[in-house]
Amino acid sequence: MDKMRVGIIGVGNMGSMHLSRFLDGKIRNAELTAVCDINKDRLYRLKDRFPESVGFYENSNDLINSGCVDGVIIATPHYDHPIIAIDAFNAGLHVLCEKPAGVYTKKVREMNEAAKKSGKAFQIDFIMRTNNAFRKIKQMIDNNELGKIKRIVWIITDWYRTQAYYNSGGWRATWAGEGGGTLLNQNPHQLDLFQWIGGMPKRVRASCYFGKNREIEVEDEATAYFEYDNGAVGVYMTSVSEFPGTNRLEIAGDRGKIVYEDNKITFFRTTVSEEEFNKNCNNGFDKPEAWKCEIPFDDNSGDDAVEKMINNWVNAALMGETLIAPGFEGINSLMISNGIYLSQWEDTWVDFPFNEDLFYDKLQEKINTSDFVKKDVDETLLDIDNTFHK
Amino acid sequence: MDKMRVGIIGVGNMGSMHLSRFLDGKIRNAELTAVCDINKDRLYRLKDRFPESVGFYENSNDLINSGCVDGVIIATPHYDHPIIAIDAFNAGLHVLCEKPAGVYTKKVREMNEAAKKSGKAFQIDFIMRTNNAFRKIKQMIDNNELGKIKRIVWIITDWYRTQAYYNSGGWRATWAGEGGGTLLNQNPHQLDLFQWIGGMPKRVRASCYFGKNREIEVEDEATAYFEYDNGAVGVYMTSVSEFPGTNRLEIAGDRGKIVYEDNKITFFRTTVSEEEFNKNCNNGFDKPEAWKCEIPFDDNSGDDAVEKMINNWVNAALMGETLIAPGFEGINSLMISNGIYLSQWEDTWVDFPFNEDLFYDKLQEKINTSDFVKKDVDETLLDIDNTFHK
């Protein structure tokens, strides 16, 4: 079997991580044949590290149409994700795209259509889907261990970032450059798991704070309240300026409660359905019996999830391996974060799916009326290999 | 010193608990001289247990004006709390009133005025204020261990109650009879601590579910989001139908985070102010140092808090002992729960203090338009001595 030929578009922080997996020989069934960046310094500093055969491009379309790649990894700023992905699909290429799927769902919907039409392997880089703790929780929910879900709460306030982080790039944390704050940069991982495990909510009511504890234009803190079709409710809280933050997922259902915290899963399992218990109980203060169960899982949080996602995508393209994070699902977490912004901007409930034209117009308004000037910008590449939740 | 002469008004579930402390000789500086209940069966069943000298009354005003009491304990349904307290203050009596302070703040404000005018010892029976865990957390906050508070979250979903509980009294969990659901019956304890420890919020946005998982007219589940003057945010979640529920209080501040759960207090203490750290940090992914501290406290959760609250009130009346839960503060937790209802009813933000006439009118509307008919009502006295958080 021939190896898949892969090009990397964008060799900033995330692109460099992907690139290193190829350089380190971790990608078994693919070879890196092209790299691209609009920043020439960043691009050509890599020249010495590759054989002559690797193509260097300053423009994504040149790489896409070069004929020397079967698939591309997109690691550009967020706005360009769906634009470049559409070009790639239209050229018949496989796509592994960094999260988020894009900045606004309207464009991501176009990307999904192009992907569907192309039939190519399409993955969004939700690396946390490889984490066995969350895979286990998803499996328990899918196996109906909890019964009907009543409540899902994620306190994920441990995405600590300093002002220096925001000052590391002029595009960072601006409406024009990044299109959002922590919901669009760090939280897509948990927002994806939130909907992957708990399903898509029916509507949201949320509060964001823009530049509350960091000098940025976008949100550094958000709290969202969700309602679901089955009557369940959800709460999601995040912040970049609390230390030490919390990472606690709690899912309550008819058969008890699952709590994930400190990389442990605890299942408080009732021996009967709460609904049945309540129906048959004659004493006002009786309670069901519940067992505190420590749920084992093969802790792989130290594994290289970036490598795993690339190999999975390559194998999906070459031999139909099941994708860990099918690209089409990337729109879900983005729909949630867009909905949270819209709820804040309009100060009202937002039903899913919301009016995508309205969101787009509001976002343009934020960009066009922006008078935010970033101070102390120091353009640097950050060493991020150990900074995210794997 | 003469003993204080105390009358108990209402000898249902809570009144019986107070009464037992007198019968068991636990109240050192007071004697029970009168009891009152509008339910004659409930009242006169007690006749044999007291000396002839104890007065029996079928009407609270007869007891108040009997001349045989210096103070009263009010343990009637909620609506009557401020009405009877006002009568008592006007007659120059000390008052220990069950929580909540009342059903709507407008009336409670009148009660507070009557109390102030009388100058008598006035306590609301917030027994959880005697709990050393919460006293410790309050002390830590007051001592500024956390610095500026950023976020306060209480998941208190362990107020499990079955339908049988709600069927134990026709007045229970109706707008006309009780004036609210779990926010007014079980949660006043935590809502009081929430404001006692974290201060009063500036505004609230909340969602309640009325009769979601129990056949009742009022809320069995609520989620509220708060904003504070200093920029902090708060989230409060409660439910009566989840098992096993959660009781987790988390307070994040500039100097770390306090977590109360499983009757343990953990303080994650940063060695520097987060704000200072952020200001002086040059690396985007650096983090402050934080120490995980187990905070000791003398666990008194098994103590008899009811007894403690009565003795404290008696001693305040007789010798000026500092009240554990000054009655004037009862309006705060009620303002929060009223605000939560108003936010749900109007589907909007509610600023504190809100329009109390509007709230009163809305409540009357709920009562007057109610078509709720309780099924399977079985009027019983419940044994509640071990059912609440002490």
C-alpha cells in the first residue's frame, strides 16, 4: 500500500506539533510532502529539516493544487479552517482540521457540505476524544447505565492563561483575528465532549464576560445554562483567570450519578430507578440505595493524542478505519459556543439551531465597531506540547 | 436570674422538635409555659405531657397576649411567620422564628421594622449557621484568605424528597399553602449561608421547574446565576429528585479556591495573588504555585443544632449573648429565592432589591389562578429529627 501524502497548512503553534510527529517518524502510513505558511520567516526556517522533495508554499491553494498531497492538515487561525477545508475537499483531498471547526456555523455548514460531496476522510482534531476517561463515560451513558439524564454540569475553570499568552500574537483574542475567546480557543474540547456525551441541548441562556480579567476583546469567562429535549438541564462554566481551576464533570440520571474529577470516574449507582422508587415509596424521607463505584479505565492521558489523531485520520483515508472525531460533528460544539455569544449579545434565550445569518451579522458588527488596541504584543511561537488536556 | 418563659406557636413537624428540647430539659435558662396550634387534635394530644400550669391556646394572639410568655417560637406554615412575629414584637415579646422568614419580602420587611421597634431578641432558625464547617469557611473569607472573590458555586442537589413527602400535607408545595417549593422549604439554609459567606448578589437570572419530577405546584428544581458588585459571579443549583445528590460549595478567589464537599474543607492556596502573578508573568503558560491545604474544623455536624439555636436565643434575650442568626438577616435568603421566582416568571434578569409589589402581585396571581388539585393527600406528622442538614 502506498503511503498517504500529507501537507500541513499553517506551521504556527499547532501546525508545528503536527509537523513534529512526522519528523519523529510517528505517522506510520503517511509521509509529509508539503508545508505552507503565509508567514515566510516561519515557513522557511523549516527548510533545512526536510528533504528537497518536500514542497514549500506561501499560499494554501498552491499547496492544495500542487498535486503532491492526498490530504491536508489545517492548523491556521480559526477563520481560515472552513475556507481552506472547502478548497481541499473541492480538490479531492482528505482533511484533518484543527479545532474549532470554524468561527461561525454558517461557514462550517458549507464546509460540511463540501466534505460530504467529496466523500473524503474528514476529521476535526478533538484530541480529548481519545482520552479513555471520557470514552468510558460516553460508553456508560450509551449503555444506559444512568438511565434518563437529568442534569449535566461541567465546571472547567482550569484553562489558566496569563496576559503574556494573549500578548504572544496580535490576532489572538480579538473578534477580527480569532473570532472569540476561550470558548473558541481552549473550550472546544470540552464543549465537544459535553455534546458527545450528553447530546445537543435544545436551547441556551448564557453570560460571557469580555476582557474581564485579561486585557482582551473577547470572553475570558462564561457560564451557560442549557435545556434539553428530554427535560434535562445543563450548566457549563469556564474561566482562564482562576487558579487553581476546577475540572469536574457531573452527570445525574435516573439511576444515579457519574462524577469525573481528578482524573477519576465515580459512579454512584442506585439499585433501582429513582422514578420507580419514588412511585412506590410511602415514606417522605426514604431514599434509594446507592453504591459508590470506582470505575476503572486504562488511563492514557499521558499518551500522544496528536499522533493518535493523525494516524487515525490517515488510516481512515487509506483503509476506512472509523474516525475518532468525524469532521461533521465539529459544528455541534461551535453551535454551542456561537449560541452562548448570541445569548449574551441579545441577552436572551437562544434556541438550537439559531438564526445563523443573525449570528454572522452580529459578529461582523463586533469586528467593524471594534476599537480594541492590543498593547505589548510580542509575536512568538509558544511551546504548547504540554499545555492542553490530552 | 428568672428563667425566660417561652411559648411555642405551631406544634407540627418543626414545632414538635422545639418542644422536645424543652421536654428533654435541654433549654437551661427558659421554661415552656404555653403552646398553641390551630389544629385542636394536634394541640391537645400534648396535654398529658405538661404540668397544669402550661397554657394551651388555639389562637396565636391569645397566647401572645396571655401574659404568661416572654418570648415565642414560631413554627407555623411559612405565610404566618411574619404575621405572628409582628404580633409578638408589638406585644413586647422575643421571637425565634422558623425559616424561611416569610413567603414574600414585603411582609418580612414589616416584620423587621416591628422587630427593630421592639428591640427584642430576634432570631431566625438557620441551624446550619452553627455548623463549624460553614463557620470556618465564613471566617476564612472574612479574614481575606481568598482575597477578592471571583466565583461561588453551590451544587446542592441532595435535598431528596419523595412524592409521599409532598402528600403528607395538603398545604405542602402549593402557592396558597406554602408559597413556594424547595427554595422556600429546604434551601433557605443554603441560601442563607450562600449570602452569609459570599455576600448579597447584585442581580439574578434563574430557571425553575415547577412540578417537573414531583406532582406538586411549585418548584422541585432550580438553577440560578448571580452577579455581584465586585464582578464575581455565582451559580446555585438544587433539586429534590436526584439521588444521590451533590453538596459541593466552591469559592474561587484571587488567592486560590475553597472547596467544601463530603464534609471536608480544602483550600487550594496560591502563594501569590493571581492578579499580581498575571501582571508580572512573561510566559503565556506559566501558573502560580498553589498548596492543597486540608482545613481542620471541629466537626459538630452531629450536635443538636435546634437546641443550640434555642439556648442562644434565650441567652441573647436574658443576657445579651450574640445571636447566631439575627432575624433581620432572614430577608436576604428570601430576597434571593423571591428573585429566582421573579426571574423565572418574567423570564428576565432581576436586580436586587427588586420591585416587591410586583412580586407580591405575581404571587397572588399564582394563587388565584391555581387549578392544582393534590391527589392522595395523607395528613401525617413526619419524624424529621434526622432529615435535615445540621
